[in-house]
Amino acid sequence: MSVNLVLAQNQARISARVLDAKTLKPLVAVVVSIQNTNFTQLTNSEGIIVFEAIPSADYLVLFHSQGYKDALFPVSVQNTLSLDLGAVLLELDQISDQQVSVIQLFEDDLTDDNSSSESTSGLLQSSKDAFQQAAAFNWGQARFRIRGLDSENAVTMINGIAMNKLYDGRPQWNNWGGLNDATRNQEFSIGSTPSDYTFGGILGTQQINTRASVYRSGSRISFAGTNTNYSWRMMANYASGMSNSGWAYVLSAGKRYAEEGYFDGTTYDANSLFISVEKKLNDQHSINLTGFYTPNERGKNSPNTAEVTNLTSETYNSYWGYQNGEIRNSRVRTVEEPIVMLNHYFKINDHSNLNSGLMYQFGKIGNSNIDYQNANSPDPTYFRKMPSYYSSMYAADNGEFSGDFTPDYDNAGKNRITFLANPQIDWEAMYRANQNPIVDNNSNIIGYEAAQSHYVLYEDRNDDKTIAVNSNFNSQLNENLIVNAGIAYRNLQSHNYQKLLDLLGGAFFEDIDGFYSGTQAQSDLNHPNRQVKVGDSYGYNYKLSARVLEAFTQFKFSYDKIDFYLAQSFSRTNYQRNGLYRNGIYPTISFGESPKLNFENFGFKGGMLFKISGKQSLHFNAAYLTKAPNLRNSFSNVRLNNTIVDGLESETLNSLDATYVFRTPKIKTRITAYYSTIKNATKISFFYAEGIFDNEAGYTNTNAFVSQTLTLLDRKNLGVELSLEYQMSPTLKTTFSAAYGRYTYDSNPNVSINNDAVATVENTNPSYDFGTAFLKNYKQAGMPQQAYSLGLEYRDPKYWWIGTNMNYLADTYIDVSPISRTSRFYINPASGFSFPEATEERAAELLKQEKLDPVILLNLIGGKSWRIKGKNLGLFVSVNNLLDSKYKTGGYEQARNANFRQLNQDVSSGTPSFGNKYFYGYDRTYFVNLYLSF
């Protein structure tokens, strides 16, 4: 559409009526903006928009509504007479609408297994930018992260309330999983660009709006099938719209299920329920009640060494086995955390609004596992059960020198045969180990009776209760200035404990730590020698509390050729641990309350928009902020004692970006360059290390199960993003997206190791300073640092479409072991002297960070919709990884070989017993969705 009016005056009136292209019904609350000006309005209940007093010029008018394709029209206005654009028809963006379901397939919170495998695609469900859509829909399966940042650097909000967990700073996506229709009303601001709801993080802000009156009225039912983490899904959604009596409500329900998902033994069972009810009290006040409950369980899959994968397949999973002919996974993640919200919307006047909210979340998160005492490991891939245990053997050291290579290939072959015959967990064997046989007079076994359990199934439980309140004020003070301000308070009470789920045929389990003896073996000296049963807590038991008060202000200035903003934030955070057990290893510092941790933090950000013309603009953003460390990284050994990380500090974050935008009805281009740093971070991890401690210092055993704390850890992320969309014809569109980043560690952090085995009453903090880990310039792990996508899309006027995209992802690195990069790595723990064979050249080979192979992913999507008796019937089909590429999405070095000689021997054997472990992506997968809207 191009309109040219030449009249005698200098200002004009522009109007339009926005309709659904298929139903021809008016669309309410469509955002209509005249690009690179201050003119923005929403369509009214009749779909009408009117702009008054528009200066004479050439403009681009953008029509934007969630779930619809953007419409961009060139308009030339030369005088004051009214210009009516007539009926503007918006088409449903059914491709993006359906691809939101595909995002859910890759966003089921794999972060609990390995933080490096996180994707941020769940943040981008509402985006329209071609680059952001590629990042979400095409690259998410390879664990791509926008700008190399994980989700704790973005703020995810529902109705203005932050949903990031106070424990680790990340949103728990499963809390609203399966509610695609109910959570589709979203806004996303990328980077440090301004948000009306919060100061935000350096990755961006996602706001999900569940106010009942903003949903399009109608019903929607869908059924989907896939071969990814679940097999089928059903969803139903109904929105009433606002009635004449001032009531609106939305109901949504869903079910996802798999007896076995893509990876072997990965069960999946998830339900989703949602309700939102709004009452419009008068023209100024509305209240809205939202509740959702999404209980879900999923069986996890194991990371595997190359040895295990070569013996089995990329879908092999060591966490499960058959019990009575049915799959039973030992590591099941269970999330049941209902959320209730009450929001008050107060329209003070035509220019000012005050929105307030109250949220209460409660429930549990459980991660199951097998515990065992005085028994062999039930893990079928335990290192002593693998062929490499024998094929990588070396003789004992010869003085200061390494022993000879002495592989035992006969026993290696036997291990191989045994593993391939029994590659899964043997549930039956564990039951038998927990029972005593009953014999008759002839010594024939006629049954079994329960005895002391040597194996049990337990779960690490987090029972959280969170209360949050917030209030957000925004006002347009004049035609050039908009003010936003907000205050929020969150309170977390978290009960963390080990819960016994199943005695596996036994009668009881002893609440002791089998690695220790005497009083040190006791989990709780206040109640020693307990025999625990199903439902009891044992092992560890403590509570965490966190309180956060946050406030921000933001000023947005808008003029003819330039816009700019300034924002400030302040927060106060305090943490505390309260031990419920008096642990035998730490009898004086495990029970009762820890000292309180207090942090005060602030942030500043600002930016400018230069309006070169109606088609071109330049954007600049900068941010500087401090952030309290996460609760999980504040206590060095939180399960056992109250010890606080030495030298714990707030993190310091910096962010800069510059963007050029060129936009016409045919071509849309964005180029962004960015730079960010995160300084003074802390990271805690646990593992078993061999040959880590110096025997000269008083240890007879140089092996230990340890906690590792990194402090003063800096990261640097820089790169460029390119988004290009070209409308070749009314039906054919091509897109190209590119991301090139360099994400590195930017400091040499300090490493300290905590060894519980040597704790005493006198030595309550057995922490040993390993000095500096030389990590600077090592790559950050777990995501591609390069990604490219070329897409082609055809939309037929008869409402069918097909599209394809080719993607290339490269420069994914695995996590490195920090203790292997300290000076201790070169010291023989038995003598205190350097290993004579530890040359710089060999060390460089051993410590070179592994880069995973690049991957090419070809994806295909298509669909068709029909209008039948006033109802919309639609079909959506996608096939990802059409070429069936095998690829790794991430991995990590095992820290078990903690010194040069052990690592060198393991690697030199050619069959390392402690090789790197990897996560794998999906092969060819499909997703088919049939839906009916009415």
C-alpha cells in the first residue's frame, strides 16, 4: 500500500481499521506506530486507530500484534486533510505461532545436569526479529545462547513479577511448561534496552502477560506428536473476552507424555493447568487472579565418554534399567510448584498507570538417585566395569618416575563382554542384595525377607516457599518524557534435604556416611544411629532463607531526531543457612543458624536512538551494575555446614552494544555489535579427585571427594549479530541470520579445595588454597560461538505454507577442569617435587581445550489452515535435522585425574578411563500438530 496526498497544509490526520485477515473481525490492542517518531497508539474495541497532527513527511507505519505477522506500510503525507488507510488486514503468523511448540521441545531445563548445556531459546518466544527467531527455533537444539549469556542474566517476569529463582538466578521453565497458549502474550527486550517493568539484566527482559482481558476470545484445541523428549501432547484453551458485566476469564489445560523419549529410558509425564480471572471494577480499576500448576516428571539421560558411546550409541543412557519388564529410571526430576498471583491494574488517568502484584509459590523439586552402603556401585558405566579400566593400567611409580604401561587386555575383553551383556542398571540385583533368602529344610530358597538395605532410592529435595510483591508506576509527563518506576520484594524459605523414596525390598537404611567411621559417619549427632525408612529425611537437612528488595527508576526522552533513556536500580539482598542436623564431620558449625550475608547493589544504564530517516536508525546502549552472588554459590559446603565462601563479593557486570537498523516493506536488516564482562563471579562444584593432595602435608591418602570453589572468576563476551529478511514477492521470503562471538574467561581465578575427610573439631574449615587456575583466554563452554542460518519461506494465498532453513553451528567447547590448570597439577603429591616428565609441550597437549565438531542442521516446516463453518482447522509439521547429523551439544573434562602423571598416563594409554563426557543432540526428529480454533 502506498498513499501520496499533496494538499495545502502542513499537518494531517491518519486513521485505519485493523481486522483479522481471515475472520474480518476487528483486532483490539494492536500496537500501531509511525516508525522513528513519537507516535504510537493501540487500536480500540472496533480496531480503529487515529493519529492527529502529523507533520508533513514520508513515514513507515508499523502494525504489530502478538500472534500476527507485522504489517509495514509506506505513507507520504503532505497536508492536513484526513488520510484513511482503510481496512488493514493482519494475517496470523502461524509459522511462528506453531514454532513456539518446537521451542518447548528443547527447553525442558537440562541445566540441572550440567550448567553448560543451557539454552536461552525460551526467552525468545515473542520475538519477531529474524535473528532472534533463528536463535530460538533453529539453533536452540544445539544449545545456542544469545550473546553467550545464560538465563540468569535476563529477567523473566509474569505480570511484572520476576520469576528467576533466588537459588541460582535462573527461571524454572517447567513452572509454566505446556501452557503455550496461556503464555503467548509476551514482550522481550534484548540486551540492556529499556523495559517498562524492571531494570533488567544484560541479556534482556521477558515479560509474560496473563491478564485475562488481553487474550483473544475463543477456544483452541490441539493434539501433537513428536519423537523428542515426549511422544504426544494435548492442549485445550478457552478465553471468554471481556463481558458487559466486566468479567473475563481464561482456562487452559495440557498433557505431555512419553513412555520413552528420544534418549533411552527417558520417561516423561507432565500436566498443565491454568486459570486467569479478571474483574473490571470501573474504568480505572481492574483486578486479576492467575493460577497455574504444572506437575511434571522426566527421566534424565547421562553424559557419556567416547568409550561408552562407541560401545553403545549416542542415545545410550546409563541411568535406567528394566524392572519387571518396565523401564525404570533412577534419576527422575520432579517439579511441582503451583503459583498464584493477584494483580491490581490502576489507570490513574490517560497518561499514568500503577500496576501492583502479589505472588505466592510453593511446592517441591526432587532429583532422585541411588544411594548405597557396603556394596558395589550400581552404575553400569562405573570406571572399574569398563574395558578401559584394564587397558589403561600402569605399574606403580618407580621412585620419582612413572611406572611402565601394563595393560591387561584379557580382563579388558571380559569387561567389554560383561558390559554389553548388562549395559543397564540391574534393579533385580539390588533388591536381592537388600534381602535375606528364606530356605526350607532341604536348603531350597522358597522366598526372601527384607533385611538392611544396601541400596536405596532417594531424592534431593527442595521445598520452596516464595512470596513476592511488586508495584510498577509509569507516566507520560509530557510529549517528550515517560517515567517508569518500580519496587519489588521477594522472600524465599527453602527446605533442602535428602528424602528416602524406596528401600528397594529392604527393611531399613542406616543414616550414616559409609566413607567415614565413628562419630564422623553420623549425619546427625543429635539423633545418632538412626534407621530410616521410606519418607524419612537423612544425610543432610537444612533451610535457606533469602530476602531481596529491589527498586528502579527510568526516564525515557523522545524527540524528533533522537531518543534517549537513563535508568537506575538499587537492591538489598540477604542470605542465611539454618542447619537442622549436627553433622559428625562438622559438629560445631553445622547445626543452627549461619551468620547473615548482606549485599547492597546498584546499576546504571542508558542509551540513545538516532533517527536517520523513517527507514534507518542507530541504537546505542550501555550498562554498569553490580549483582549479589547466587545463593548456591555463597556457602562452600552448604549440605554439611554453615561455612561461607572466603572473600565472597558481588559480581560486577558491564555491557555495551551498538545497532544499525534498516527497514522497508521489502527489506529488514539489523546489525549489532556487543561487548560485555562479568567480574568477580564465584562457582562451586563437587567431584572425586585422585592424587590431589600432598602426602608431605600429612595425608596418607592423596585421593578425596572434594568441593571446589572458584573466586574472582571473570568472563568476557564480544561479538556481532546480523539479521536480514527480504520479501522477494508477496508469497516468497528469504532470511539470513549470523552470530559470531568470542566468549572467554578473562581472569585467572583462585581455586580452593575443601576435603571433608580431614575435618576435625579443631580444623572446621579444611579448605586448601590451590592458588591460581590459569583459565584466562580459555573458551566458555557449552554453546556454539558461531551460528549461521539461511532460510526460504513460501506462504500461499490459500493458507498453506512451507519453509526450510540450513544452519551451520561451530566453535562449541567443553568445560575444562580448573585444578588441572593450577601449579599443583605438576607436583607429585607423594614427594612434593615436580614430575620429571612434565614438559611444557606435553602439558600444552594435555590441557588443550577440546573443540567439538561443527554441525549442519537442515530443518523443514510446513502447514495448512482451513476455514470451516466459522472455525479454523490447522496442521503444522516440522522436521528438524533432516540430514540426520550426529553431533555433540557440550561436555566436560572429568576432574578425577588431578595431577599431570595420572592424566598423562590415562591419555597415553589410548583408551582413557576418565575421558571427557559428552551430551548429544537429537538426530532427525519430527513434530506434528493438529489444532482447531473457534
